[in-house]
Amino acid sequence: MKIQAINGFKDILPEAAVRWRSIEQCARDIFERFGMREIRLPILESTELFVRSIGESTDVVEKEMYTFTDKGLTMRPEATASIMRAFIEHGLHVQQPVQRLYTIGPMFRHERPQKGRLRQFHQVDAEIIGAVEPQIDAELIAMGQMLLDTLGIKVNLEINSLGCPVCRPPYKQRLVTHLQEISSELCDDCRRRTLTNPLRVLDCKKPPCRAAVADAPSLLDVLCPECDQHFFGVRQSLELLAIPFAINRFMVRGLDYYTRTTFEFLTTDLGAQAAVGAGGRYDGLIEQLGGPKLSGIGFAMGVERMALLMEQQDKTQWPSEPMDLFVAALGTESLPLCTRLTHELRLQGIKTAIDYSGRSLKAQLKQASRVQARFTLIIGDDEMERQQGILRNMASQEQCPLDLNGAHHQLAERLLEALR
């Protein structure tokens, strides 16, 4: 039997990797315009980190984490908790009061694999730590929107407020009372969540549950004055930045640490997996993990989902990276010169390919076309004898001679001039 990739874990083949790299490069470019700095994190963390931050009664912690139970270690299911752990551990708040951090990498959750949702999935994650102003919320959302717009991905933005420790507890009790009244209409999971995590009932994707909670009370109706003013400021700032949005009064997100602003970038082009990216504010998380009393807000976007949407919206073949030059070595006499020359050109930053097999010129020209070489340098026994190679422009098919005399670096310099 052939050994295959584990279910939910997928190879990213070279053709797809080009698209992935373009997403990552675009994210880095846009994030750094906003003053974000990259941080790289370990895949394994203490299980306690995610239990304390995400919430013991969440689906992620209860059902989805890859945990080494004998070691107390977990493969990270999301990035925010890891960034907060690093922020606290290394005292980054001492360096400057507001930190803007981003990371790109794999996360792990034991879910049923679906389109755009795998057990090893990749995220672009951005966090702003230490700022409380509603303008910061809008700025972060605008940064995410800018990334999606630049990639040509069409989404709808939905926002909500989850209040704070002042206004959320009385709302939760009111919600529990309502859910108990309609308990017979809810699924088994939602009946269990009614007492353990009632806000998550509002986020159930099953149609009967969605219909049953349509008349549930909304947190927006009972926000404390501070949270109400903050949410007003977010909306006002988004309008100022010309970022269109809709208010979703039942958006709760799946992690316990969210407070106040929450948001999702949604698409209708991925079936049930509507969220391309999502995030929110987590003003008590850092203190909860043993750090200073600082606010924070962040989001994560799924690279798999962005790549799928780009592929669906642009049906043309994504181009692979072209080579600058293909060196066609014909015969044994030319091979040492071609090998050394190829190395010199690569040292100079020129993307250069060579075939050592000694195949015919016709076969090597086909190979040059396959790697999309702009030029092919032909050096065979005749060219070695005349000390004059042939440089072919692969687009126009025009050919010109190239003097092979002199040291390798001199030949490389002549080639560099010809390739410009």
C-alpha cells in the first residue's frame, strides 16, 4: 500500500504554493504599511494556555484540540493565545506601550474536513495590543479589508459588540431564561450549552436552532454606556474610512476571550464555510494569562479559504515563477563550463536552470519552455571550438552570439548585460 497524507492534512503542491506565497507576501506588505511587525511562534504550547484563554467549555477545547495528554502539551488551535503568551513572557509592553504583531503559519483542530476547512490549516493573524480607542478597531478591520480587496476577494463585513464584564453577566442570565423556555426546539449540543456557554447557542449553524433563537434578546439592547459609546465609535470610524458593514446582533464568535467589538468577513462562495476571516477585541485576556492589564484586538484569516476564492474568481492558470535563463549544455566538452557558469549566475541573483543529462538540443529547448525561461544559452562542441555560444530569446526566437572567452566571472558579466 502507498502511504498517503493523513485525512485533513494536505500537501501544498508547487503550482498552488505560488498562489499561497502571493497571499503571504501581500499580507506582509499591507500589514507593515500599518506598522505591524512579524512574530514567529512555536507549534506546541502548554495545554493550560488554551484552556485559560479560549475557554474550557468551548468546542475548540472540549473536542478539537490535538493534545498530548501525558505531557500537557497541545498543538496550537489558534494564534492569539500564543502571541499573548509571547507578549507576556518577553515583556514586550516594556519596549513600547502599543504593540502591533502579526504571524503566518499552521494551526491544528480535529474537525470534520470540509471545503476550505482542514485539520491542519493556515492563518494570517494580526493583533494590536495596548490600545483602547474604537478607531483602532476600525483601523484593524480596514487593514483586513484592504488585504482582501488587494487579492480580489469579495466579502461582506458584519460587526457586533459582545459587551464587557459589566453588561454581559445580566444579559447572559436573561438569555439563559429565554433558551430554557425554547429548550425543546434546540439540538442536544445547544441544550447542553444553555448552562455552560449560552452565547454559543446563538452561533449554532443548524437551521432549527437558528429559527428558534431568532427572537432571542440581543446584547446590543443592554450594552452599558461605555460599551455602547465604544461601538458607536467603531461604526463612525468605519463610515469615515468608507468601509461598508452590516450589524449582526447574534454574532458571538467561538472563543470565550472576546469582548466588545467582534467582526467577520463573509463570502457566499464557499458553501457552509462562509467566514474568510474573523476577529474581535479581548480586553481582559492578557491579564487573565498573568500579564499586565492591557487591551487588545486582532483577527485571523484562513489562507486555504483565500486561495480557494482566488482560484474560483480567477479561472486562469496561476503562473509559476519563470526562470531568467536556461543553459543548454550539448556534449561532454561544454558541461564543465556550463556548470561553473550556472553557479556564477546564481551567485549574481539570476534564476538559472541547467540539464546535466546531455539530451538533444530539441529536448533541452522544450525543457527551457517548460520552466518559462526568458533566454536559453546554447553551448555545444561547435560553440566551444569557436568560443562563441548562442543566446536565444525564447519569446521572439531571435539569436545572438555570445563570446565565451575569458574567466567565468567575465562571461557571467557579459551574460548579465545581455539579459537586461
